Amino acid sequence: MGEFLVSLDAWQREIHERLVAGEVTAPAELVETLLDPLIGRLTRKYTKLPDPDLLTDAVTDALMSYIKRPDQFDFGKRTLLGFLVMAAEGDLLNALAKVKRRRAKEISLDDVELEVVVGNNNIEEGNPEEGTERNQVRHELPHLFKDPKDQKAVELMLAGERTTAAFAQVFDLQHLPPDQQRREVKRHKDRIKKRLERYGKASLKAL
């Protein structure tokens, strides 16, 4: 085991020097040797990713960044493998933050779409008619939706509920992974909003 670590350390120093020198075969050897170990290390740490490709992309980006600028690495601070793990993890966390922001935006758009469906198409803040219109929708729920789960979901939507967990509980989706829960909840909400929209056009002209 000790000999392996010494050998690995020697190889890391050698491949770094070759990259700095601009040797044409060094990039391919680096990727071939370290791609899988890097993915393996991060996979063990991040076991529940919304998209496994995020991890592979982060590792690939870290390798490409190092290959383009090998002088950014300093052997005096850490090993090459440790440096690349840190760089890939940083890229992965940035990618996860982007996914989180995109999902938050999708939730906001869902709320706007619901307001269009059940809120008089352009209700201004503070409009006293809004409560009456929402109450009318609630009153008509048994005629609109026969399934009690759908009725409960509409109640949550009208109340401004945004969390996936609340709707997952209504539709008995708690056993699913978070990413699948989000997709299924969105599918149910889209179905409900389409029915509300059709109903509004048919007989609730005031909404």
C-alpha cells in the first residue's frame, strides 16, 4: 500500500510537470487515469443528486480547467488528486445552486399561472373581489373535482402553499425520492390548473 501511494505521488508530480511543459500526450493520460477516481470520490460523498450527470460534468470541467492552466496548482499545498477533488466539488456545488434557483423560479411561475387561472386574469394587490372569487372556486370544488386529493391540492394552491412536501403528502408520494416527488407534484398541479382553466372559461367568467 505504501509503495502504491509513493508511486501515485510520483506520477502526479510527473504528469503535472509534463502538462506545464506542454507535452501533447499528458492531457489524455491525466483524464484516463483520474476521471474515474474523481467521480468515485464525489459519488460516495454526494449520494442523492437530482441529476447524476451534474457530477460527471463537474469532474470533467475541473480536469479541463486544470489542463488549460496547470500553473494554478501548487504541490506545496495539497496533492494533485486532492486539488482536483476540491475543484470538481466547487463546480458541483455551483451547479446544484443553479438547479435550486431554477426550481424556485419554476415554483414562482406555477404560482403566477394559478393566479391567471383563478384570480380574474389580472387581479391587482388589495382587490376586495379576490377573496370572493377564491371562495367561489372553493364552493365549486366538489363539482370540479371528484377526487378528495385534488380538492385538497386546490385548497393548498389557493392558500399559497408552495412546498413540494405538502403536495406530496396529499398525493401519497412521500415514499418517492425528492426529485421524483417534485416531478409528480408538478404533473398533478399542471393537470389541476388545466381543469380550472377550462372550468373558468366555461362558466366562471368573473374569475
